[in-house]
Amino acid sequence: MLEQLARAQIGILPRGQQWVSFHLGPDVRIEAPASEDVPQWDAPDDVAARVYGDAWYDAQRSVALIVPSMVGRPVERNILLNQGHPNFVRVAVSEVLPLEWDDRLRERNA
């Protein structure tokens, strides 16, 4: 949610967003590179992060990729799922639920 808020940059968030929770079984491969594995992952233009992510997706090395969050660093992480991976069928997903943003996040204080 913090990533969405940061990317909006103007306090306007899309309406109608939804969320799910998911469970990865113990046999589902997860990749979690360290920040030093992707030089300049935190560059403002996102080029290094996107190149790494695209290569991960295309190579289908794992179902999930855990990456550092720019917004909540160094603690928060984002999880990318590769729907094209053959083991993606092993990802258990909850029902889709509406996402309710606190209205205070939509406003900018001057």
C-alpha cells in the first residue's frame, strides 16, 4: 500500500483497488536477492531493478521474487509473483476483497 501511495505522488489514489492474501507452500521456490546483488536497485529511474526483474520473470527461476521496498527500507519488502512459472498453480490465493484506503491518505496538507 505504501508503494501505491508513493507512486501516486499527488495524493490521488485509484478507486476500486482490491487485495488478496496468498500462501506459498514449502516446496515453492522463492528468490530474494540482497541489495548488493542488484547494483543501483534504488536508482530513481528504476532501470537496474526493472532489468533484474524482467530477467527473473523471463528465466522463470522461481515463482516469487522478494525485493526491497523503496518506501519502507530497510525493513519492508515487496513480493512479485511470476504467473508464467509452471509452479504458480501451487500458490493458494484467498478471495478477492476490496481495499479501503483511509481518506487522510488522499489529501495533501499545505
